[in-house]
Amino acid sequence: MAGIFALTSTPPAVGATDTEAATTVEATTVLQPGWNLAGWTQKESGVGAIFEAIPSLELVYAWESERQRFSWAVRDAPGAVGDLEVLRPGMGLWLYLGGGEAVSWTRPVVAASALVEVREGWNLVAWGGSDRYWTSNAINDHSDSFAEVWGWDATRQTFVPHRPDPGGSPLASGALSRGSGYWIRSAAHTYWAQSGWKWLLPWVKQDALSSLNSIIRNNPPLAWQMFRAPFLDPPFLQRDAHVLDTLDFWSSPGDSGEPALLAQLEATPWFSDGLDDNGAALLFALSYSPADYRAVLFESNYVESRRVALSLAGEVSMAIVSDVPFPTDRDVFEILESGAQALEAYLGAPLPSDDIILHLVGTSFPGY
């Protein structure tokens, strides 16, 4: 290796621990016998998960807004083959329940269910935002494109128009319920950031949430992708905060942004397929690299991550990034861990970081 340098993040916020991730937001929907309109607010799952969660569920329909058609799945019907295989956060669902009793369905709400893609035409989506949130506030940023919003009264088995001002109609509603499904007719392709999405990421630090909110404003498709990326799952690392800050900077409008870099990043499989913690470490290294080396690192990269227990700091995250394969004759992680332990012993104090990234630079860049 021609050059070795360590990148360490800033210390974690005082009092911030991974136990914050234990805070779980849930949605409860009372399902009636017959047809119901509800939302899938959980992580992506096979369609079998909803049949397991609701024993009396017989049939489920989803709406493909891109093709403006239904897809469906059935619990048990010989010879019937539906084409609904995967449930994704933010999907609205028609559910048909058998039996004669109502069922209470409680499930977690993930942040990805509160930023939904809305296409031109009809859309069936979940509301993952704040419970009992006024429609006028919910659609305020999309009042020019959202032509109609409809819910469903499962007790009466009838549609309910959701208007900003419901007036005196007993069947019109002015509020959206978390976990419910809604039909939206939109005049444009857009992304709907639902109120309360920040509450769904309690382990993410406030400055990082501000960066994510800025990305929502400047580049909604990128934000939609970030909401679904594994790197945002707990524990939230300092490298993850740096990723959001970098993407916020690169996607800024005008001369302050880096559109070419962002386009190059979005074309890489390790980013477009869902950025994970290894990818976050790689992006950290990319953001600090000069242009000529950055081009090499985009094309050739090797990343490994581990959680390591240090004597004083406790468990920390470590990652190694390189443009060439790691040596096979020695464990680089063992060397990195030993160095961190030695630094703690020298300082006589815990390592002042919970996330360490070691960047190994190949011999093709001797001056770097």
C-alpha cells in the first residue's frame, strides 16, 4: 500500500444511544368483515406475511399506479393464480375479510411508508404520517396536483371523500388515519412526504434529519431511495450522517451542487440497489478523495465492516475501504483494532469516536 490514512468521525452526541431505536411507531386498523382499505406500513415482505398476520383475510388487491391496473393474491383458491408477490412500505391495499367479526390489525410503521411515490392518474397509497392529521395540511404542498382523495368506511362499505374542508357532509372526512389506505387521483408525478416522518426515525440525529429534509425538497426521487436504503436502519453511524450531508450538498440546486458526481453515484449498483453501511463507508471515502483518485474508487472498491468491542469505548463500528483487494496474508481488521486499543491505552480515555474508517490507497497513487 502506498498510503494509509484513517478517517474518524466526530464524537457521538451526549446521551445518544442505540436504545433510541427501541421506540417503535405502530398503526392499528380495525378491519371489518367484507372489504377494507388499509396500508402496508412495514418493511418490504412477501405477500404471505399479511395472510399470516390476518387469519380471516381471504383476498388482497394492490394497485400498480405505473400501469394503472390491479394485482392480487388469494389465500386459498385452487386454480387461481394472482400476480401480487411483494408488499412494499407505502402501498395501499384492498383487503377482503371473511367471518363475522371485526379484527384489530396492529403493525409497525417504518419511515419508508411516509414518503410515497404518486404517479399521474390513480394511486392507492398508505398514510404513514401523523394519526388523525388534517387533509388540508397533509396535501398542502400538492394541492395543485392532488385532484381527489378518497378513503373507505369499512362499517358502511362505502367510499368517503377526503376534502380539506369536509363541510356538513356526514360521510366526508377531514382527517387521515395512520395505517389507512387512500385513493389519490393526481395530475402529476410527484413524491408525497407525509407529516410525522421524522418521528419514524428516532435514532437519527437532528442535523442528519435536517439534511434528509433538504434532500426531500431538492431531490425527492433521491430522498425516496434513501428512505428505503438499509444504511438508515439502526444503529445510526456517524458515516450515515456524513452520507446524508454529502448527498444534500451534491443535490443542492444551482452552482453549489455536484450533479455530475451525483449522477455517477446513482449509476453504481452498490448505491442504486440500496445503500448499506459498507456503501456508506465507501461514500465517506469518495467524498474526501481528489477527482483523479475518486474515478478509480468508483470503478474498483473493496469494503469490509465490523462491530468491535474496545476496552474503554465499548462497541464501535470499523470499516476498511480500498481500491485494491485486501491482503490475504494478514488480518487488516486485527491491525486496526490493535491500533485503536493502543490509542486508548495511550490516551487513558475512551476512543473519541464510535465509527472508524480506514482508507487504504493502492500503489498506483504514490503521492496520495
